[in-house]
Amino acid sequence: MNEKSYTELMKIGAMQRQKKENFVQDLYIDMLLSEIQLTVQKEKLLNRIDAAIDQQDQKTFFHLSKQLTDLNKRFGT
């Protein structure tokens, strides 16, 4: 029989918990980075849309508005 001691079992359990905690932490980091990326891209597009409105550039306005819509769909907002 290949029985493990209590200490070995505790070490294995601790390693498994650490792996789960690392996974959750990585998931939070990915979510945070995605949120930052969305915010920055959205802000840039909104500034460019405002500039197109100020310049009365309808073609650029529609193009940038489409990009903003696509960005919102991609990030589910």
C-alpha cells in the first residue's frame, strides 16, 4: 500500500489551495486589465467623437461611433 502520512497530505492540500488562490488572483488581474483597457479605449474614442462633432465631420463621427459600438459589444457593455 502507498499510504501517505498526515504531514504529506497536509502539504498536498496546502499546495492545491495555493494553486486555486493563484488562479483566482490571475482571474482578478485579467479582469482588472480588461477594464482598464476598455476605459482607455472608450475615453480616446469619445474624445475623437467630440472633436469630429466640433469640426462637423459627419463621416468621421459615424466611423468612430461604429468603433465605439463595436468596442461596447466586444466588452459586453
